[in-house]
Amino acid sequence: MTSDLALEYISRRMSEMGFGKKYLLRFRHILLKEAEVREVTAYNQIFILIEPIQTIRIESDVGLFDLNEDHANEIQYEHRGRIKITNRFLIRFGIGCF
């Protein structure tokens, strides 16, 4: 997903959720160490993944993002609620989200 597509998606999604233009937009670049697992509580936030990485797994109340998952019917780029981010590789990675 490109940054432009993410911005367009966020605008439409926030309107769907009844917020209109009344929301704060913040770009976050999350850095993960080797084999790190990080949990984020985001019940009043939406995380949009814009840089898919082969070794990152994201599980949330909305769904799953894992390019290596063989049994998933779809992968989600939007995440909220309880979010668990796992770096399944042995080097440091960063992911960008809105």
C-alpha cells in the first residue's frame, strides 16, 4: 500500500466510522529488534500498514497480516484493538504505519 492510498483510505474509513474530518493523523515508524514481539493497545486508533515486509507478522482484533501464512484467506493492512507485531527474522526491521 502506498502512502497516498493509505491517506485516501484513512479519510474514507474515518468518515465511515462517523468521525468525518475530526481525527488526528500521525505517522509512526516502528522499529523491531531481532525476533522482537511488541504488543500495542489501539482500541481508539487505526493502524494502517504501508510497507509490507516478508518477515513481519501482525495479529489484531481485526485480522492477520503475514505474507508467509499458508492458511489465511486474506491478509489485513488495517489493524486496531489489541495488536501484536512479531519480527520473525533475526535482523532489525522497521515498519511504517499511519
